[in-house]
Amino acid sequence: MEQERTNRNCPLWGTETCARLNMRACRGCPAENKDVRECDDVRDDVDTLYALLPEEGIASLFTGETCSLCKGENKGKRESYGLFDMGHADPRAVKKKLSLFRGKTYGFVVPLQFGCCKDCRRRFQLLSWLGMLTTILILGAALLVVAQEPVAQSLRNVWRGLPLLLMLLAAGISFLAGKVLTRVLRSRFNERTYMDLREQPLVRRMLSLDWECVAEGKYPQPVFTRKRLRYGVGTAVPAPAEEKSEHDGENLD
Ligand SMILES: [Zn+2]
């Protein structure tokens, strides 16, 4: 869909801030119906956010034709995107850090969009359901055996609670097996893919700039999608150099 940024009366129209906000339309933009002073606040927010990002920006993750999650020289062809949010505290609100309710609130959140190849996507997806699948398979098999009346009867003859005890044991074993299998496969996949997103070079760089992964857990997962986000902060593709200087010119006031 085409952009509809048509409100030329907006103090931010056509400025670098407008390009960085990268809204589809003026309607729904943070600067919609705002006066000059409020628009200055929006500009200040966007400038602060961009000052926190790595200088090289984040667009290179999704603009290339190759996978940004592959390790090494031979990178796969991009066929989908892994979305992954990173958050940063607002440095202008440092005092709030002392608040009891600091928790995990971020002043800024930007979506990273990793261009991703088929293999990397499959590796992540396999690991995300492997534990559950292993549990279901082992537990299901145990249930099938114990549910056979002759088997159940002979178990009950030993001790009434034995069938239940065996099911509980199977549950424990299947859970552990899922964990072990996941760990083994992750370390194997990790030779080809940044299975720990914190090791991905741009994420590592952002972590060093005090960004945090919004997703919880030891190995936060990206969310895969065929189409990337095209609108909103962090989704803009930087304009070519000559176009940019034109915009910069408009920015001087
Ligand atoms: Zn890949």
C-alpha cells in the first residue's frame, strides 16, 4: 500500500523526523493534530531514539537479500523475517529508574527485522516445539502401554498405585528428554545460525548500547513472518545520500 502522508500543514511534514517515524498515513501519526510545540516534543523523542541506535542503523537487517541470522560467509537467501523487539530506557527519565515500579518498562521499543533464510527459520521453529513434541510422544507411548488392561492389571497386582507412578515417571523422563534434545540440537544448529540472538552482531552492538531484549527467557525467540513491517519507527529504509541531503535542507529552520 502506498504512503499517504498528505498533511503538508504538519510542522513535521517532509522532515527527517517524518521519514524516521515512517507512518503509512498522517492519520494515526504521533504528530497528528499537534501544535508546533508538541511536534517539537515528537521530534525530540525520535531524535533521542535515533541517538541511542547504532550509527549504522538497523535497516541493514532487512534490506539485504541474504539471511542476517546465518553465521559465516555462506549466507542463505532471505525468504522471511524474524521480528524481535528491543527496548531501551528513556535516558531523559533517569530518575524513574529509582521507582519501585521500574520493572520492564522501556522508554523506547524498536522492532528488529532479521531477514531470514528457510533453514534458519526452520531451526528456530523446530526448537520452539521440540520439547513439547518429545513430551507428548513419550507420554503418549507410556499411556498406550499402561492403558492395556492386562498390563495395568499385572502392574496393579504389584501395587495399586504403580500405573500412576509409572505415568508420573514417564512425564518426568519425557520432560527431561525434551530439554536434553533441545539443548543438543541448539548447540548443533548454533554452528550455522545465531540461535542465541544476543550473539547476532547488531544485537550484540545494541546490548552494548544498553538496549535489552523485550522477549523474556534464556533464548528469546523471534516471531517469523513472510512480510516485514513497513511502517512505524525503526522500519524506514534510509534514503540514498543525495535525497537525504535534500531532506536535511528542509530540516533547517
Ligand atoms: Zn539463515
